Amino acid sequence: MTLFELLILLLVAGICGALGQAITGFSRGGCLVSIALGFVGAVLGMWLARVLGLPELFAVQIGTTNFPIVWSIIGSALFVAVIALLTRRYY
């Protein structure tokens, strides 16, 4: 994987993580948090798809790496929703 491919992969993961945060309405952190959420969402989303027997809906091939766009957004939204429930401040 070249440096350019890695940067594109980070950009796609950041966009997917930011969309997951936007769907849930809970945002903590900035660009690095969105990138991390994109990768965690991809892992969580693909695991969920395998467990439920669902196909990979839309994946972008960057170099030799396939990145699941839809499952990354769904997984990051689920992950952010769990984080929001656990860290919600009660007054």
C-alpha cells in the first residue's frame, strides 16, 4: 500500500465515521476520532453483516484493500450510539 492509498483510505474512513456521528447526533472529537470511528465501524459492521448473513452492499477498492462503505457507516453509527448512551451526562 502506497502513501497515497493510505491517505485515501484514511479520508474515506473519516467521512464514514463523520456520517455515523451525524446519524446519531452525538459528536466527540475531531478528524482523528472520525477516522477511528470509520475503522471501528467497518469492523463492527462487517462482523454484524457476517452474523446476519447479509451481503457486502457497497465497497470501495483502494489499492488491494476493500473498504465497506455502507457497513462502516452503520457500524460507526451503532458504536457512537452505544458510546452516547454510556457517556450521557445526567443532571
